[in-house]
Amino acid sequence: MYNIGDKIVYAVHGAGTIVDIQEIEILNNTEKYYILLLPINDIKISIPESEINSGKIRPIITKAEGKKVMEILKSEKTMMSSNWGKRYRENLEQLKSGDIFEIADIVRNLTILDNEKTLSASEKKMLNDAKRVMVSELVIVGSITKEEASEMIDEAITL
């Protein structure tokens, strides 16, 4: 399905490049694994082939879709629950989807909310996780550094 050199996004973990495909045996069960190198902190993760059609993996966005992400970041905050627990659960579902547009919505909303009032520790972690996923994809799509991608996100939200 995917080949070495393909660039994909693994929901919650972020975007990376497939650097190897291996047959790995775990508990007498052999399965093909895609070895994904994430540009953020040079982390390698192994993705079982059985996860490929789970909806957690998708190709990286195009440059045109990247522009749409920036438009989302620049737009007004959308309605969120005032109850932080409910808001957290809703945002977690969006984050797990791996949809970059949903993730951009989380990053924008939580950044604005953090500027208005301090986020809980859980929501701060979620904001950092969502931003890391976005940064990893922008690094690959735009051939930019993680610092440049992070600055792009911050500047888009503060305009």
C-alpha cells in the first residue's frame, strides 16, 4: 500500500516519512510494519499494516490544503463548551481523527482561550500535542524547520 519514501500522517503522532518496511514477529504473529521517521525529535515509530485502513493514517496534505489550514488558524474562534471536561473530550476526539483541519481548529481555539485565561494542565498538553502534529506536517509539506512552522502557526493565530 505504502512504499519507502512515502510521506504519511499517523493520527496523534504526526507526519513522517516511511524509512523502512519490516516483517516483525510479536507473540508468534508475524506482520508487516511501516517504520515511520517523524521530523520532530527524529523519532521512529512502527505502524502495523493492519492499522493502514483504520482511518488513523492518511497521506500528507497538499500545499493548497496547507493554505486552507492557515486560513482556519487566522479565522475567529469557534464555539466550544464552557465546561473544560466536555471541551477536552470533544477536542480529544477531533485530535484522534487525524484530520488536519480539525487539528487546526483545536490549535486556534485553545491558543485563543489560553490567551484569554490560563488553560488547565490537560488542555495545555492537548494544545502542545495538536500543535506538534501540525508542525510535523507543515515541516514535511513546506520543507521548513520546525521552528519556522511553529512561528507560522503562532503568527497566523495572532493576526
